[in-house]
Amino acid sequence: GRERERRTPLCVCLFVSDSLVCHRKEVDVLTDIVSSQLCVGNWKFMEAILALQSTHNRLAGWNGIIAVGHEVALFPVRHGARSSVAPPSLTHTPYLYKWLCKFHTSLLSKFSLYFHNVLSEHASVYDMRHLFSRLDYDYINGFVSIIRQTPAVCMCLIFNANDLRDFKGPEYRLPDSPTPLLTGLQSYPLIIAIPMEYPFVLHKPNVVSLMLERSEHLRTSVAMISQANEKLECMYFVGQVDQRVTLVIISSAMGLERNTKT
């Protein structure tokens, strides 16, 4: 009996120690993945790459712990005489780990969209297609499909750089490089436009004006706003998809009329 009493504290200490280690790993992954989301959403290329890679490394390390059956923090320990020690192996992957992996892959897909123009300057078309085909969702092909199947003639993303003091553009720049002073329409750079050869510059003043007029709605509602432009014979559909990123769909007026009749 005395020998069992001397062993019990050791078992409890080992269990608590393993739990703290796993809990720390969960917190580290969550911290990195939130940092990744902020960097991608603020259009910071190098910071986003480093945060995403750090998240990948931490998830890979966590996966190694799961593979050898040492994951205990997320296992639902039952109350009872034998509940003080976690089972030797898991019969399923922890749900938090699955969720964080899905979150990470969704951020990779978003990264490929937000920094498509930057990546295309340093990789061939073949390499780009190969990399994007491995993602959970290829937004570029998604945009192309929507344009083919609807009256939309252009889909684009606009970044709002207002009140972002350290914004130097999506490309990597040296830390001591001067920060450009953006004013007016320059504060709303184009992230990407599909098709890329579409003359979005003709529509930019109208779109930015619409964004400013309906800024409150865009911040608080998931519903897109629309506005017709008789001069350019088109219709704008605008919706905020990120804190600083706005989706703009330009549709031809004739296409809309045909779509309405059908």
C-alpha cells in the first residue's frame, strides 16, 4: 500500500506535465495562426510567409506527438479511479488539431489569392498552377468560373490602406526603406483583377466612392451592395470580405438584363 502511495504522485505529476506541454503547443499554434491571419489580411507578404511557415512547423510537431500516442490535453478523460492517467494511445485525431489544420489550409488559399501578382513575378505559370492545384481551394479558377457562368465581366479585390502606418505595399521591402505616403485613390490599391487585362482603372473612382458612401454597411453586413453606372453601362456589386479587403464584381448591364429575363 505504501509503495502505491509513493507512485501515485509521480503518475499525477507526469500527467500534469504532459498536459501542460500539449496545452502550450495548442496555444503556440493558435497564436501563430492568428498572426498569419492578421498578416495576410493586412497584405504583408514576408510577415505572412514567416507566420504561415511557423504554423506549419508547429502543426507538424503536434502531428508527431499524435502519431506516437502522447497527445493527452484534448482527450476526454473520464471521471473515476483510472481517470488520472491518459490512455496510451488515441483512437482519433483531436478535433482542435483538425480545425487548426483546416484553418491553416484556408489561409494558404487566401494567401495565394492576395499575393498572386507578387508570386507570379517570381515563378513560372507552370509552377503557379502546380502549387495552386495542391490548395484546398483555388480562388483564381473560382473567379474565372464565375465570370464564365454569369454576366460578370470582372472580379477584383481592393485593399484599404488608410490608417495603416507601416504599409509599404505587398512586395518585400527592407525594414529601413521609407514608407510611401498614400493619398486619395492611392490608398486603395488593387490586389488582383480577373481577368488581369481588364481596365479596372476606369471604374476605380466610382467603386472607391461607393465604398466610402456605404462604408458603415460594408463593415456591419455580409450582404453586398449594388449600384448601376449608366455612363459605363455596367453594374457594381461590392462586399467586404476582410477587414481591409473589399470584393468588387463588375457586371455588364446587358448581361444583367438578359439574366433578369431568363
